[in-house]
Amino acid sequence: MSEISKCPKCGGEYVYFDGSLYVCPDCAYEFEEESASAAAVEVPKDSNGAELKDGDSVTVIKDLKVKGSSMVIKRGTKVKSIRLTDDPGEVDCKIDGSGIVLKTCFLKKE
């Protein structure tokens, strides 16, 4: 038997097999192993649901304060050549020469 994966709904690590389905005790979600592996391959999407890829250009849809800095990324700022990260909810980019990681929920694909 292969190693049991994390819960596709909440990411819980304590998933167990009850004979026919995998069960997450944290959120009570029941699933089959095939659905867990399909859910594990998430595609990064912008705020409108458009799929993002390496090298895409995006626009910021909300003023964003940069943690640890007095810099503010203004709404409407265009970002060229984004790079995808391991987390489907984040992209890496450069704005004004600074390397920044942005959440995809604040971006719109051009």
C-alpha cells in the first residue's frame, strides 16, 4: 500500500483509510485516492479564474502594502514575466527592481 496523502480539502496530515475511503478526521472529508492525487495538482489561477503560466503579464487589482517596507504597490500596476512558485496561490515577480511574491487572488491576467 502506498503512503497516504494529505487531505485535498483542508491539507490535514492525519488521513486514514477505513476500508473503502480515505477519511480526514480534521474536516470529516471522505475521498478516494484518485481524487486526492488529482486535487494535488492545482493550477495557479488569477482572481478571474484564468490559468497563469510562467512569463505571463498581470495587473494588480488592489493596492497592496509590502510587508517590512513602506512601499505600496498601487492598483493597476502591470507586472511582466511572472514566475510560478511551488505554491499555486503565489507568483514571484519583480516590481521596481525588487523581487516580490504576490498572491494570485490580487492579480488579473492581461
